[in-house]
Amino acid sequence: MTVGQSISVKVRLFSGIQALVGAKKVDLELPDGATVATLRDRLVQAYPALEGFMTTYVIAVEEEVQDQSHALHDGDTVDLIPPISGG
């Protein structure tokens, strides 16, 4: 991609975050070169109610957990996974 273009990613939402957003998935346009950190910031901008939750959620890209610096690509599927507790 050339500079200035954007990428499109599909974000799948789980658990209570679906209620905060009002959807099971959202499609986001991000700048070329966007990372997981960029995605988190964009989600909080679009859905301010997520701000307090974003640090506890894990992000998986194409079903593999990734860190904040992972580069996203056009067409990626991203899962926003809540913390899991058990007993």
C-alpha cells in the first residue's frame, strides 16, 4: 500500500463488550501502518464506554494473540477477548 491509504479490519466482540458497543462486530477503517495500539485507540474514540476496559482485554489477530506493536493488514479479523476467570 502507498502512504495515505487505509486498511479495513473486522473486529469481533465478545461478552459484555457487545452490550457496550451494541453489536457483535464492527468494521473499522484504519490508516495504513496501523498497529494493535492504533486499533485500541480508535475503538475508544468511537466507543468511549470501552476506555476503562481496553487494558484488560486481549487482542487476537487472525486468532493469534498479539502485542500492542503488531502491524495490522487490510482484511484482518481482530478478536477483542475479555479476561477469563475460573474456579
